[in-house]
Amino acid sequence: MRQRRYPSDTSDLEWFLIEPLLPVPACQTPRGGRPEAHPRREIVDALRYLVDTGCKWSALPQDYPPFKTVFGFFSRWSAAGVFNLIRDQLRRRIRRTMGTSRTRWRR
């Protein structure tokens, strides 16, 4: 596990909220697959770093997993709608906390 050093790295609370929303690793499905070589939190941290800094994929710092690995997860998770699910779930949680109903925000 790499050392947390960037402002974009997920906090423990953020990871607690995000981790259950990620798809089950292929190696844990009935169809099977290889075990993942890098912790998912490092993948999420790398994606957040890319979004936060706007750097090129190939300019990802070396203390993150290889950029091709990060891009592979990004592609698969995007196609599966994972980022939309995370956004929707976190929005619901925030609105519930604020006591705001969903219909209030519709136009």
C-alpha cells in the first residue's frame, strides 16, 4: 500500500462510502478471473489525481499503479456505469442528510 501524499487521495470516510459501490472483482465471480494486482483504493486515488490535476494519463506519478492499468479500470467501470452509480448514491446520501426531497430539485 502506497503512502497517502496527495490532496486528491481518498480519506478513510470517503473510501468507506465508495468501496461498496465498486463492482465485485472478477476473481470473486462464478466466471472467475485473475486476482487484481493493485488495491482498488490506489486505482480510485489515481483517477481522482487525474481529475484533480488534469494531467495526461502517461504523466501519472509512479507511486500510483501503471497508467495503463488505471485506464483499464476506468474504461471498464465507465462502461458498467459505476461512476454514475457512485454519483447518484452520494447525491442521495447528501440530500437525505440535508433533509431535502428529490422533487424539490427537479425543474
